[in-house]
Amino acid sequence: MILYVDGDACPVKDEVVRVAERHSLQVYIVSNQGQRGRRDPHVQGILVGPEFDAADNWIVDHIASNDVVITSDIQLAARCLKKGAKALNPTGKIFSDANIGDALAMRELSSYLREAGEIKGSNLAFSKKDRSQFLQSLDTIIQKNIKK
């Protein structure tokens, strides 16, 4: 099991690294922009080109069944689920075959309403509760994969 982090705007990179260290898991933090170096041999930063979806494409090209992707990008989560991987977002929402269709539909509806000026895009601040829920969800996924 390998953990892949869609890294450019991920607020839980440090938490992923701590959990990975505890379970001796490999982590790839994939981004379009430079990132700080990490001393942990289990953590590798991957810098991809500036092309649109370059980080997403790198992750999809490398992810395998039962690996885990951490991303806010619902489309990336869907692509990874198709390859048999697990996906969760930084607030701890676990994506699955059962809920990804609804998540994609809501994404499209929200995008349409923003473009039409019906809603203003504003994300809620990332909270301690979100961080805690993320850690709990990540641990749940890892424990289930370890039992397999």
C-alpha cells in the first residue's frame, strides 16, 4: 500500500507523513510547485511539469489497487477508484464507488451555478475537526487494507 498526496493545496501533508511513518508506508507527494524537502526515507516529493492535470496524471499512472490517494479533486478521486485504489479528501470524506457519482454531479452543478452567478465560491476554513476526521478516516482505510 502506497499513499499518494495531491500536494499543491493539501492541508494535511504533515499528518499523512506521520501516519505513514507509524505504518512504514511509502508516500509520494505530487505537485506542480516546489515543496520543502523531507528527511523521511519513506516520503518522496514528485515535482511534475506545469501542464494542466500533470500531477493528477502522474498519480493515476502510478497508483495501483489498494493504494490510497488524498485529494480534494473529485475527478482525480474517480480516476483512482476506477483503478481499484482508495480515495479520501483532506476533511476525511472517503470516496467510494457508491458515492463518487453523486460527488461528481454536485461538483458539476456547483460549477454551473458559480458560472451563472447564482452562488459565490467560498470554502470554509479548514478546522481542527476536519483534521481529526481526516486522521480517523485515513487510519480506517489503512487498517482495512492491512487486514486484507
